[in-house]
Amino acid sequence: MHISSLDLNLMTVFDALMVNRNVTKAGKDIGRSQPAVSHALARLRAILGDQLFVKTNEGMVPTPRALRLHEQVRPALQYIETAINDEEAFDPATAKRTFLIAMVEHAAFVLMPRLISRLSVDAPSIDLNVVGVTEVPGVDQIDTDQCELAIALQSRNLPGHISSALVYREKFVCVMRADHPILTTSFTLNDYLAYPHSAVRTSGNAVSLVDMALAELGFERRVAVGISHVLLTNLLLPGSDLIASLPQRNAAFFASERGLAVRDLPFEVPEFETHMAWHRRYEDDPGHLWMRNLIKQVAAAV
């Protein structure tokens, strides 16, 4: 099929359906009625010979053909939109845009409150759609437009079409209840190992930098509670002998809000770096550049 025989407006409808997975929401996103979107979808199905979307209780689920097609269509539409709007200046005070950001939990905890505070003043019509990721997200989330910006630990080998920048460095500290018996000790490694621990594990087989550092010394802590969410930690520590080893910024907030004690770890654990990554097609996009710079400013002020 030659491209001249295809109405490219159908591709904008297809893209909106892929993003929203709902006919009504897709229509609102691109300024079309629900019947117009349904009609466009019917035309696409006939042209491509594929259902493209299947209705389920969870919404419209794309077929394998739709997923493959979207990998090519979305970047093409973005390139066209960027070319058309190339001369338009980005004014955050008046801009209307939604940013899709994947963010690891500890980074969201540090950045989001301050980021929302800045947006409410500097860019009141900018919206954020934030999704959670594991400690090291794969670039497939960026490649498939599940996000346009990913904030987490740095992947070891990024492909050439992915750019990245450091957001902040962080170290681990110990957190426990304010009257924990370990606070009456010299807080040695042996003291640390004598008590049960709560550990944040993003997956069942995840190993933290704390556990790796202990292993290098030939020790292992007893993890009495393994959880997948750092925010739950502050609810577990009061009234128990649990000790948690957390990123310093998270620990400082918990300490002030829940009356917890914070101490340095009695052994060396390397700092970790949180980076943001994005597809190079966004490299010079004025709005995307503004958002990346805003995140850097927010992180520097923490």
C-alpha cells in the first residue's frame, strides 16, 4: 500500500487510541467526537486487515500488529509535529502539555512534591503522568513511548539513541525508632547485625547495595521484613526493633514526620546515582528541555 492512498489523519486517531485505550478519551484528546473516532478505527481496520484493538473489561487492548505499528507511527507523528511547531517558543506559563515520566519510587518521593510545587506556580497548565518503574528501567519503556523521560538508576549500556543526565547522588543511612535499644550501643557492625531488618526489594531476587557491601565483608543481615515500597518503611519501624537502611533523603523525611532516629551505617556502602534518560528525538524539543532543566533545578535544591 502506497502512503498516498492513506489518510494520515487516521494515524493521529490510531496514536490517540494507543495512548488512551478508550474511544471517548482518545476523541477528547484530539478534539473529535466518539463516533468520528469509531469511524476512523473502522476504516483503519478495513485498510490494514487487523482488529487493532480488542475490547476487554480493562479497556481496549492493542493487537500485536497495533503494537508493532505504533512503534513506527508515534515517532513519525512526533517528528512531523516538531517540524511544524519548530519556530514556536515554549512558554511554561501558558503551555498546555502532558509529560509521561517513569520514575523509581525513591526518586518520586524526593522530586515529586517539589516538582509539583514549582509547576503550580511556573506552569499551571503542564500536567504530569507518572508511572512507577523498577530500580533500573529498560530503554524499551522509552522506545515504546510508555514514557518520554525515565528517572531511575543508570543502565550500564545505553544505546546510542538514548541520552541521559545525572539527577542526584545519594547515600544510605540507618533508620529506627527513637528509643531503639541499638542507640544505647556503640553502633558497631556487630550491633547492626544483631537486630532484624526491614529491606526494600523491588523484586523477589533483588539485591541491594547494602547487602552487596555486607557480602563483600563476609556478613549477611537478617531481613525479617522484605517489602517493595519504601514508603511503607516509616509505618513498620515505630513499635518494633526493625532497622531499615534507606536513601538519606527518604530517611530524613521519615525521621521528621514519624519521630525516627537516623544514624550513619557502621560500614562503607557506595553512593548510588539517579539519572534521567530520554530518546534523542526529544533532545532539542523546547518543552522537553525545559522539563529536564526544571528537574535538575529541583534535585539541586533538595
